Amino acid sequence: MSNRLAGILFLKIDGEMYQVKGGFTYNLGIPTREFIPGSEGFKETEQAAFIEGEITDHPELDLKRLVTLDGVTATLELANGKVFLLRNAWYAGDGNVSSEEANITVKFEAANGEEIR
């Protein structure tokens, strides 16, 4: 078993590998809980599961195709061996590209996510 906890990661959308930059954030889509003042309880609010981070723009990348993806399987493979999976996901970012370092911020959302070990 490896002691590596962080570092190299991979993003795949329907099996197609994307060049990632830096760190990514992901969320299982479990409802958030918030205390209700004046009570001894809380309320739950639904949230979407997501994968968010930056990828590298390159001549072969079709930006219009990327930002209109829907019904895809998105996987984030982490250095610690975990794989985070979104099924029937959609692109939820704004499609902005930064030319300085060829960055595209991407966000994929789904009704729920799954962490595979």
C-alpha cells in the first residue's frame, strides 16, 4: 500500500482524459445541515454533487462541445487511490478560458456522487 495521499490526479469524461492543472474539489452531494435557531434541531438542504477544477486548453479541445456536455460519466482519480464518480453528469461551469496559462475552469454536477476505494 502506498503512503502517497495527494499529488497526481486524472479527470476523465466518458473515458476521455483531460489535462488537469492544480487541485480539484469534489462533493458527494449529501444534503447540508443547518441549525434552526430556537429549536434543538436542524434543517437539510439538497445540493448537487460536483467535480470542479482547472484543465489545460489545447488546439484539439473543442470548447463548445465541452461546455454543452450532458449525461456523461465524470471520474476524478486521486493520488491516494480513491476514484470519485458522477453518473449522468452535466457541465455546470461558465466556459471562461484564461489565455495567460491556457486555463479552463470546469465544473461537472450530478444528482449524487460516489466515492470508490
